Amino acid sequence: MKSILVLNGPNLNLLGTREPEIYGSTTLADIEALCISHGQSVGVSVECRQSNHEGTLIDWIQNSVGAHAGIVLNPGGYAHTSIALMDAILGTDVLVIEVHVSDIYKREPFRHRSYTSKAARQVICGRGAQGYIDAINALLTLTD
């Protein structure tokens, strides 16, 4: 069975309570359950992880090679600051779809630049929790 890794970066553990006017009321646990359920419905195993630590996310990306068909990555604020995460994706050549709950291109100018998107195959933003499902479907299409 194909396996997809869903990685969430810093502060995404606060979804549901953090700035609900921007991020909505859906919690990270809700999103993880949605991803796992969708995975089961399309015949793929989905593993979800979250960390506020850049190095942990890098380790997970590096360790995904051979273990997962691809990664759905919400790098959170690291999208705008982490050349190291970008390099981890490029260095492993792992298939990554970047996802953001909000539309980063309609927010503050500093959020318009995403280093990780330079290494991702596709970026989905502004679709809330549905963006994760879209990303899983995109990975399945790309790995068929």
C-alpha cells in the first residue's frame, strides 16, 4: 500500500484557536483525521506529524525517502525563512506538495515569498483543510 506523509510545521498545533479569522476553527486533529480517512477511502496509508522544530522536520523529510510515496508539507512560518527545509527537499528529491491553510499571497508581503515552494512540485493555499485533501490527490496523480 502506498504511503503519504503529512508534515505540519510550527504553530500548526494551535489551529482552531490561533487567529480563527485567518485560519478557521478546524483543529490540527480534525485535519489529521480528515487526511487519514481520505487516505483510507483512496487506498493509501497516511501518517501525520507536527513539529515546531526545523531540524525535526528536516529529519522527517530525509527519512521519508523509500518509506513514503510523497509528502504533504505545511511548513508554516518556515516557508518564509527556511532555506534548510528547501535544501532538504531538494537534496532528497522527495515529491512534496506544499499546502497552506490561508492564502499566503493575499496576506502580508513577507508571506508572499516561500523558499520551500521552490522545491515543492505544487503549492496549494487558501483552501483550508480541503487543501490537504487536494494535496493528497495531487500526490496520487503524480505517483501513478
